[in-house]
Amino acid sequence: MANFRIEGARVWGSKDTAPAPVWISGDAIVDALPAGAPYETLRFDDAWIAPGFIDGHVHCFKYVTGPFGLDADFCGVRQGVTTIVDQGGPSCITIDAFRHFIAEPAASRTYCFISAYLVGGLMGHRHVALYGPGSTDAGLVIEAIENNRDLVGGIKVHADHGGFSRWGPQLVAEARKISDATGLPLYIHLGTMWTNAEGKTYDPVKVLDETAELLRPGDILAHPFTRRPSGGILADGSVHPVFQTARERGLKIDVGRGYHIDYQVARRVLDAGVMPDSLGSDVHGFNAGPTSPPDKRFNLFYAMSEMAALGIPVDHIVDMVTRNAVCFVPPPQRVPAAGGAGFTLFRIASERRSYTDYNGNTIHGDTVFYPLAALLDGRVHHCSEADMPSRLLQAA
């Protein structure tokens, strides 16, 4: 068990916000170490220490999902995030490979929401023919979950007009069976995933209406800030009622940043009183990996800075990646803390930044979140500028 003395940092959520030495033994803050106990001193000036940040939406099933999958620790501890959740990469067929080749070797705590489809997230779900009703088997997915309760936090499924034009709500209904049988939540991707089937159309509003009928408390709606059809914005510019009634229905909302952010939509959703609960980055090989343009890459901290620029309070932003994201972690693995395992060290700076979404909209903000280190399982993982998105490091 490793011991640390952290100097220069303040404990997030503490009533006393003055910097003071913080003693850590294992993955717990303690008042003091036993006399004579060895320890390592770490200094992080003008920093905060918080329960480990959780990114509930990454794609880290490297190789099996092709260039879509990033390295787990690149998504996790190298970015100051102690706990990551792959959304829909592993399936009932490939989950053993995910455990053996991804989760077990990773320094980051690495879990998944299992795919409702037999093929999982191959090539970022680009091959629509692989995702019809013939590629689902609720019984096999339920069996895989029961055999991997320590690894699986929920079930990933898509609800978009392209899929519904082919199969209607059958796939979401199949995922509902899996959820009801296992007691784990659904993570519902909203917004265009596939184009309409040839010669067919499906009303995007009907997609939301039919999906809403299948939701239960604890289920998670993803991508509230997307401009794409089947998202939360209706043709008249209003916000779909399923988002506005999410709180009273016991549903949760995850930003799922990725390609699915439009600042104009975000302002409309926020102005309608819809506040997301959690912030998943949705990083993958096509938007934050080696083939994506350096000036377009992002990470969880960049998305946190965007949320601040959109006017979301800083305290809530930290909650979005700590206490509010615990629901992504498999129940047997949840630690008795308001966040993930271990600790995240980070800085909140007052610096002017400009942010541009994928539709060319620009916003400005004065609050920037910087990752400094992840402290997990007795090891310290310092964040390197080489791993950071260039846009996080460049002043406006």
C-alpha cells in the first residue's frame, strides 16, 4: 500500500478551501499516517484533489473495433481520469476479449456498457446491416452480464430514425428485455446514427415518442445537445418532452460530447431548464485519435471547459464527472466515495478561451479545467501536455 503527502492542493468539497497537506494511504484520504510509515511527497500548486473522475462514455476496445477504439489509459489515467466506461464496444461474443486484453491490463479502472447487439461496436457501428433484429439475442446478452457483473454497468442501444426506418423500435424493445432481466440501465444513443433505409422515412419525433414509452427510471438519455434528427430538438425548435420530464420520471441525461455537440442546441436545451446529469466525452479514434486533426481533438477536461462556457456552474460540472457518474460503474465495483476510485488532481484557471463546435458555432468562456494527475492503486499518473488537445492549451 503506497502512501502520499500531497502539497499545494485543496480538497474538493471541503469546507476549508485553504491549501494544506493531504495525506493519502492507498486510495483514501487519512488524517495522518502511522508513525514511521514511508510516503512520497507530491506537489501540485493551485490545484484541487477530488474523487477520481469518471468518463462514462469512451470507446477503448482497441483493435477489435478497428481504428474506432483508443488505448484505455490514453482515455483514462493519462488524461487525469481514473475510471472509464466503454459504451457499447464489447458484446456478449467479445466481452471475454475486452476483459482479458483491455480491462485487466489497463491502469485505469475500465468497465463497459455491453452492446445490445451480437457484434458490438465494430468500426463505430458504420455497417448498418450488422445491427438489425437478426443480430440480437437477449438471452445471450443476459448470460454475458450475469457472468461479468463486475465489468458491466449497463446496456448500450441506439434510437435513431435510420434504425427505426428499418426495424422500428424492435431493437430498443430487445434491449429493454435485457435491462429488465438484469436490473441494469439502458444507455440510449439519440440523434442520427444511420441514414434512412432506401425508399423509406421515419418521423424523428416518432422515434423519441416510441422510445420514451420503453424507458424506465435509471435509464440514460445520451446526446441532448445534438442537432441531428432523432435528437431532443423538434422541428419547431422546442425541446422534446422526454427531456423536460426526465427528472420526474427518474431518467438521467448524459452529454455524450463526441461529434454530438452543437452550442446553439445546447443553449436552447439549457434555457428550457434541462440540465444534464453527467458528462461523457465520447472520445474515439475518429474524433480524438491519431487520424483526427490536432486542432479538433478534445478530452473530458476540454468538454468540462465547454460546459463552463455554456454557463453550467463549476460545482455541477465536477459533479457531472464524479458523484453523478457513479451510476456508470458496475454496482459491485462502486467505492464508498462521491466519484470513481482513487483521486483526480486538477486546476481551474481563469483564462479566456474560444470554442468552436462541428457546425461552426463559437462560444467564449473564462473558466478552463486542466488535468494534472490521476492517483490510483498506489500509483501517480502525471498528465503530459503531449496527450492534451492543443485547443486546451492555446489561449483565445
